[in-house]
Amino acid sequence: MNLHEYQGKEILNSFGVEIQRGIVATTPKEAVEAAKKLTETTGTGWHVIKAQVHAGGRGKGGGVKLAKNLQEVETIAGNIIGMDLVTPQTSAEGKRVHQVLVTEDVYYPGDSEPEEYYMSVLLNRSTGRNMIMYSTEGGMDIETVAEETPHLIFTEEVDPAVGLLGFQARRVAFNLGLSGKAFKEMTKFVTALYKAYNESDSSLFEINPVLKTSDDRIIAVDAKVSIDDNALFRHKDYMEMRDKREENPVEVEAQEKGLNYVDLDGNVGCMVNGAGLAMATMDLIKQAGGEPANFLDVGGTANAERVEAAFKLILKDPNVKAILVNIFGGIVRCDRVAQGIIDAYKNMGTINVPIIVRLQGTNADVAKKMIDDSGLDVQSAIEFQEAADKVKAVLA
Ligand code: GDP
Ligand code: MN
């Protein structure tokens, strides 16, 4: 589950990470009130208005703007709220902005120049450890830094059983070229950030930029946070942070129906039971010259109701040119699944794309005969290759 910047900052703050303070607003009036309040509590003169959408690169898309007085706060908030923000990480249509975060300005002038760093904590799957990735090159695309100046990216691997050790936190501060107060502040920052990542069961905490202010404070200016869905049951308060408006509506619907659905770009819809078979089926579709339109695991109980729900989800995608149903009848018998498909098909009236059904396992032959005798526009197959050939034929 991805979070908004303001929610990520709330979590950071609860673990003692210093953040750029802000207040969420959904109207220009609220933004002005928020700005006044921030001036009272933080003493800030200027404010930053930041679009809250699940996408990075907002600054580049015009979704992060500096306001130098309350009039500007109102105007800028008015412009950003309701806009479809296009960033390098959104589609061409962009993402609708429902709310902004009004923040204090932390780039104030002082004894030294403010400096921006990059820092993230994530799981390194190849080593089975957590990893802190950081760089002196903050504020810009980390992908660009990785491509052009990879030597400016450092990593610190953390054994999850031991946790982040003091010398590791100091090494981070050292590699970032810090000394004195900023060095101490950075070790505190990294330590608290790692704790936040670990104890919130997150899979990603990305802070870009981490700011060294002109008076040597270390502050999280941005926060991109992903919480592991499988651990959400342990965090009821985080669960409430889910913003369904930011998620793919078809995926949200699938989730509500208990189906495991991921939207993809291709033209062949697939309905499969079991994640492994679903992956193999996607490979099969590719080999047949198609591209999977989705990943869909209907789970163990492929009854008429679930099959119909799954068909409906797949057909919401206008790119779907064919549907491949690939079900292994191990626990659920193939004839039961075949009946489910026939019932669902009849319930739905006409389906305008060719359907290829491959049923394998218990009573596969009975199931194939049921499909063939149903009089519906559904092609059956028992072997994997047979199914692939039929997909190929309908795409040709
Ligand atoms: P992103 O573009 O979605 O990554 O949004 P960020 O939260 O990282 O903000 C984008 C940029 O806005 C930052 O890299 C900063 O350069 C700038 N910015 C953020 N906060 C402040 C601030 O308090 N004062 C000033 N002057 N600039 C800021
Ligand atoms: Mn950022």
C-alpha cells in the first residue's frame, strides 16, 4: 500500500525523524488557514504548496510551488487543487489532485547553503537484508544519478536480526561529507528512519530530498512510503491511510471481491487459479505472440459467481482481444469449473471476444466435453500447447 507524502511524514514524525512540517488542505481557504497556523507554530515566512498524489516528480510537473505571502498561498492552492498533475511518473492524463500539503519553507538563508541528499531504506531481495541507499545527489531523479554517476550512490546493508548499528549510521554521515552538528544530526536521522521503516513493516521509505538546512538540521522534505500489505493487519491505524482514489479502480474492485488482479498493458485477458500457474500462463501468452492484459488469480474456488466476477473484470479493459482461462482442477474438479464458466457465460449474455478454456486435472475430459457441447462460443483445450495455439489463431 502506497501512502501520500503527508501520511509518510506523519509516520516518520512518530518515530522521531525530523520532518518539514505541514498541514493538509482540500480548499484554498483551508490552505490559507493552514499557512497562518504554520507561521504561528514554526515561524515560517514563506510556504510551500505540494500536491498530494501517489506519484513522484511532482515538482517537475508544477505540483510543488513556493508561496511568498498568503495571497500566493490561496492562488497556488487554487491552481493545484483539482488539476490533473502530469509528472514523469504518471500517465499522460495525469493524476487528479484532491488535496495539498501546505508546509513551512525550510530552505531559508543562513550561514551556509542548504544541501539536498537522497536516502531510502528498502529490502534487498538478493541478500535478504534491509538496505539503506543514499547519495549526496539529492533532489533529483535517483535513476539518473544511478545511470550517470553511480559512484555517488552508497549502500549500507543492515542485518534485520541485528538492526542498524551505531558505526553504520556514522558511516552514512561520514560518506555524505558531514561534520560537527550536521554529522550528529544525520546519525540520529538515519537511526530513526531505519526504525520507522522496520517497525512500520514497510517495504520502502524513500526520502528525496533529505535536507541539511543552513543551520545544520537534517530534515525529511519528502516521503515516499510503501507499507507491506501482508503486514497491514498489525497496523490498523495505517490501514485507514489507504486512499482508494489513488489506486486502479479495477484493482480495487477485484480486491473487494477477493480476486488477485493486476492490470497490465497487453491484449489477452487471463483467468487462472494459483499465482504460479498465472505466471506460467502469462509466459505462454507471450510465446503465442500476445501480451497479457492482466494477472488474475481467482484462487481455489472457481465457482460460477467468481468466474463471472472475473470475466467482468477482464472485460472492463477495452484492449482485451481474447481471454485465456487456464485452470488446474486439483481441489476443485474441472467439471465444476466448466459448469461455472458455462453458467457465467449464459448469465452475461454475449461476450464479444473469443474465449479459450484450458482445464486440466480431475475430470478434465468431462469438462472439455461439457464446454464443447454447451453451444457457446468457447474453445476448449486440455494441453498447454493446444491452448497456446488456439490463442495464436484468434490473435492472427
Ligand atoms: P517531488 O518533486 O514529487 O519529489 O516533490 P518534493 O517534495 O521532493 O519537492 C520538490 C522540490 O521542491 C524539492 O526538491 C525542493 O527543491 C523544493 N522544495 C521542497 N520544499 C521546499 C521548501 O521548503 N523551500 C523551497 N524553497 N523549496 C522546497
Ligand atoms: Mn521528492
